[in-house]
Amino acid sequence: MSEQAVAGASARRRTLSGVAVVAAAMIIGLTYSLSATLIALDLDERGLGDTAIGLNAAMQAVGVLVTAPFLPRLVGRFGVHTLMLGAIVVSAPTLAAFPFMPSTAYWLPLRLLLGGASEVLFVLAQTWVSGLSSESNRGRNMAGYTAFLSLGLALGPTILAVIGTLDATPYLVGAGLILVAALFLLIPGLLVPPFERPPSSGVWRVFRLAPIAILTTLLNSSLETAGLSFLPIYAINAGWGRSRRPCSSRRSCSAPS
């Protein structure tokens, strides 16, 4: 779809498209935080140490790093809409596969796939919302996108508090929610802004252009990953799981030490 078509579309259609993308992004954020917390708790319950849990979480970040340099080229070839749907198709069965793996060693490539797919979804959802915005409302629209994405990130662990972390149920619930996000992207008549393929440039060139922004993002993502992986384990060890939901997981059903 051309820029003229997007700019000339009715306000109702632009709003519908923006709401659909933001709703999908909120659900994707929900499943991201749900899966990160769930996997960390599950590994802890299986007796793995902090190093193994940290390595597993790092694989998701590696997936992001591997995917990011190729994302502009992929979007230029397949388009924002198709690529987001493809990432959802990858994410849902990948998350559902975790509890059925014969060994947690197989979780490492699964986390790699989840990282690559999440990179596609988060970046393109933001790009889509920005492309639907004009100069006058872009700041407001991006603030709304960030707010609802943050709401989704907060709801993920909350859902685990309700359904627990025992057996395959939370993994299947997370996979199902990812597919719900696809339903919003399949609404007929969505406006998909055009994507101009940028000139080829290396990662280090981008870093030289905005080193403070890149380093700030690096720090924020490191803290976020560490928090999602280790704060739930700390809370369970501190007795929160036992006092608030006695049998939500195998660890919380055990006697305190």
C-alpha cells in the first residue's frame, strides 16, 4: 500500500488498524513476559542452577541479535503484515513445544527461535503504528502503544499466578494467546503502511551514530531479562508462592526450608 493510500484513508480505518496492531502487540507482550517467567520457574523447579537459567535466557537475546541485521531486508521482501504473521506462526508452536522436549538442552534452540520471532513482532508492531501516524499525532500514538505493551508485559506473570506453572498448561495457554494476536492482524481492511528498504549499513555504524541510545537500550534490556528470569525465583524462595497460592507450582507446594 502506498503512502498516498495510507494518508488518504478514512480516520475510522486508520483508527481500526492502529487499535488492531496495538491489541496484538499487547498480547505479544503478555506472552513474552509469561514465557520468560514461566521458563525460569520451570528450570528452577527442575533443579537447574542460576548459570543454566541465565544461559537459557541469554539464548533469547542471541535470537534477537541474529535476527536484527536481517530484518530490514526481510521486511522489504515479505512486507510488515506477512512477516508478523509468519513470526506468530513460529512463536506459537515453539512455546507449546517446551514441556514436551526430552531434555532441557533442547530448550536452548527453542529460546533462540522465540528471540528471533519476538524481535520481528516487537519491531514491526512499533513500525506499523508509527507508519499509521502523522507528524501531529505520532507522539501520542507511540505513547499509547508503549502503555498497552507495558500492560501486556505486566499481565503475563499475573496469569501465571492464576493458572500456576505445573505441567504443560501454561505453555499451551501462552501459545493460544499468541494465536489470538494473529486474529487481530487478520481483520479485513487493515491499513499496512509501506516500508522503504533503507540503504545497507552495518551495526557498528548505527552504534557510532547514537551510542548513548544504544547503550541505554542495552542496559534496559539486560535489567528486564534479569528481572523476568530471577525475580520470580527470588519471590518463590522468599515464600510468596507458598503464602499467596500454596499449590500453584511444585516448588510452592514443598515445605519451606
